[in-house]
Amino acid sequence: MTVYTPPGSADSTIEVKGQYENFIGGDWVPPVKGEYFDNITPVTGQVFTRVARGTAEDIDKALDAAHAAKDAWGKTSITERSNILLKIADTLEANLEDIAVIETWDNGKAVRETLAADIPLAVDHFRYFAGAIRAQESGNTEIDNDTVAYHFHEPLGVVGQIIPWNFPILMGVWKLAPALAAGNCIVLKPAEQTPWSILKVMELIGHLLPAGVLNVVNGFGVEAGKPLASSPRIAKIAFTGETTTGRLIMQYASQNIIPVTLELGGKSPNVFFDDVAAQDDAFYDKALEGFSMFALNQGEICTCPSRALVQKGMYAKFVPDAIKRVEAIVQGNPLDTETMMGAQASNDQFEKIKSYLDIGREEGAKVLTGGEVVDLGGDLSGGYYIQPTVFEGTNKMRIFQEEIFGPVVSLTSFTDEEEALSIANDSLYGLGAGVWSRSAHTTYRMGRGIQAGRVWTNCYHQYPAGAAFGGYKASGIGRENHKMMLDHYQQTKNLLVSY
Ligand code: NAD
């Protein structure tokens, strides 16, 4: 067991400055208007630093730097770009422990997760796209004896990227790695709730890229995000965040006729069939673990399995066993490696989740476990802690239909496959889903029938770089991860040559 000391404290090796600037053109640049905003750690609810409050003027500066770097970066050889990505991965890996603590302090998530998942996945992502760009094929076609169609990949140029607060580093890297590999320059705007960890990463990796290739401007949505997303100087906008914001991003992009990638909200069904309980074996145990995964990252995951559907034949056995598993989740100091569930990322999010605990009760759902906030005492008293909560109800309730984005699962039962599919698809969203059964026929049929971009089958919450990820319906447009992402950051040039 390790309990890390808070960054910036006397015994921590992690430096926290009084204020942080934007990273533009390879330098730390103060905001044009000279304003800074408070960065609060959700671990204690205290302000721990201040960060540049970027505006349209700072976005413009960053776009200037990106455009100045664009031609040279776009012409670097694939080998060179690939090697730089590998160096970035090595640097992140060499500093993994510190970066994990930094992410925990900024976001509130348990350090055991940042150590084991967030940062290793970020490292792997850079390595994956370093390899993918080398292996990319262009496909030339012999049209007839005298005519050949040659295809070339070209970078888009300068792209905008806007990310949320739930996985500040990983959501950033999901966007950065393919865009850089494909030869684009970037202006990235992190979320205002978690601006610090990406800046700490830039302190480590900024010098590995030519000046202006990757620029980070912090600030609020309308003040900094909108000028970026609506700028006629970007060739694409990639956005992860709420569905309501995604609609605005599409509107801005339509003015400039540029492509969008939207990774938006979710309300993912996790479906458990009777045969799961056929034996009390490792498979049954894995399924119980799969049920409890709604609490991973404090439920602040777009694919949170926030609707559990359990078949009637095993309901009386499975549900009490699943509740026991949920009640064994250790809540505590996020900097303690024993802690399984940390703090919600911000006070706003904390209040939003609390309001849904009230809504669930008001609409008649039964609390099977949890349902309360937690006071962890001492310095942690000011942090944002909520119990993992299981509601039992019906799919028409708001707690089944609306994204809570917290450690709350809404549980209901079903009779057969047809009903399970109909409940699973009765949602505005279509991002993730889980299906659990010992029958390959059942999992295949359900997996194909559920309208979602990712259906985990007898597992949940793995995010390998090589598996395409993205939403159906209001959960988004486009995909992330997988080598197909390179296409999303490139133009295809065709030379049709007559010999
Ligand atoms: P949000 O939409 O409020 O903010 C996301 C980002 O957009 C922030 O950087 C914010 O500053 C910026 N923004 C806000 N308004 C803007 C505007 N008008 N123009 C330009 N930028 C603007 O979302 P959030 O609360 O930070 O994140 C939570 C949401 O993200 C949830 O709905 C979650 O499901 C979703 N999410 C989706 C995925 C996915 O891959 N599909 C992954 C993580 C999170």
C-alpha cells in the first residue's frame, strides 16, 4: 500500500507553480487579457493553482503558431514522426508514477486507476499510432493498361481539439496521437475543470516536437472553445463532451464546412442472461465484477454501464451477490493505492449527481445500496465523495434515460432476448453496451442487435488502442482509436495518371 503525498506539499517531488500559462509555439505564453482562473483539486475541494484563462486572442496566437509550423511538420518523413511519437511514449512511461499522481490530484480519480490504466493506455496509444502510420497503405489501382490511380495521404493541416474533464490526459492523447502521426498541427483546449495535468505533460514532452506543432490553450467553453471550434483557420474539429455541446460544435463547423469527430454522452446497457448464474465459478465472478464497473472512475465515463438489465430467472441470486460486490468497493483518499473509488471531478458534477439521487427516489426507484454522499473526514471533508449507488426501477424513469455521469446504476429485469434488446435500444444514446452469457449465440445476436458503437462481450471497460470506439445515435459521429483514425486526420489525394 502506498499513500502519495499531495503534489506541491513539502514531501512531494511534484512541483506546483502559483500559476500556469498557455503552451503556444513551443513556449509558455501568458494570456493576452492577463486573466487566470482557479484550479481546484476535487480531493479536498481546495484551490491549488491558477491557470491562464484563454480567450479568442490566445486561440488566434496558437493558430498563428500552428500555421507557421504546418508545412514543415506535414513534410516530415513518416519515420521521423513515428520516432517522435515513440520518444513521447518513452518519456511518459519514464514519468508514469508522477503523471498518475498529477492526474489524480487534478481529477479526483483513484491513483490505482491512473497508475494501472489512464497513463499506461496513453503511453500505448502513442506507440500504437507510431506503428500505424508506418504501416498505412495508400492503395494504387491499375485502371487500364495506360492509366493508374495513385492515392496519397496528406495531413489536413491545423486541427482543433476540445476535451472533457473525466480522463484529461487519456482523452487528450486519444486525439493527439493520430493527429500528430498523420502530420497535423494542433490547438488543444482542455476542460476548465482539469486544466493542469495536460500542462504538466506538456512540460515533459513539449520540447520533443517542433515549436508550434502542438499548442495548448486553456479556458472556458464559450470564451476559448467556441473561438477555436468556429475558426475558419482549422481544417477539422475533434470534440469530446456533452451531447448538447456537440450540437453547437456541429453548427460552428458547418459554417466552415470542415469535418467533425464527436464523442458524446451515453447511457450504456449492461445485460446479464440467466446462464451467467449456472455455476458459482470464475465466469460468474467476472460477471459480478462487470456489474460493479459502473463505479469505475466514479462513474464519470461516457460508457459507464449505467443501466443494468438482469434476466428474471437469476435475478434473486445475482442481484444480492452483485450488491455485495458493490458494497466491497473501497472509498477513500484518491492518493491511496488501496482506494478503489475517489472523488467526483468537480463541485458542479457532485451537485448534479446528488440531484439525480433525489430524482430517482422521487420517481419511485428503490435504493438497493448507497444513495448518500460520503464525508471522509480531515482534509478530505471538502472533497466530492458519493457512495456507489444501485437503483431498482423501470427503463422509462429519468434515471434510466438521462446521463448521470456518476457512480449510479439503474437496474431492471427482463424476460427474454427480445425484451432485453428492446430495453437496451430504448435510449437516445448508443455508445457502449455489455452482454454477459455463456452462449456465444446469445452474445453474438445481442452484440449485433444493440445499437451502440462498442459492445463488450463477457467483459467491460477495456480500451485497447486497436479497437474502434465511437457512438451511434446521439452519442456521436466518427470513431477514435484503431488505425482507421488516421483517415480521419488526412485528406486522400488521387493522381489519375495516363501513361
Ligand atoms: P462539456 O461539453 O461541458 O465540455 C467539454 C469541453 O467542451 C470542455 O473543454 C468545454 O470547455 C468545452 N465547451 C463547452 N462549451 C463549448 C462551446 N460552446 N464551444 C466550444 N467548446 C465548448 O462536457 P464535460 O462536462 O466536460 O464532459 C462530460 C461529457 O463528456 C459527458 O456527456 C460524457 O459522456 C462525455 N464524454 C464522452 C466521451 C466519448 O468518447 N464519447 C468520452 C468522455 C466524455
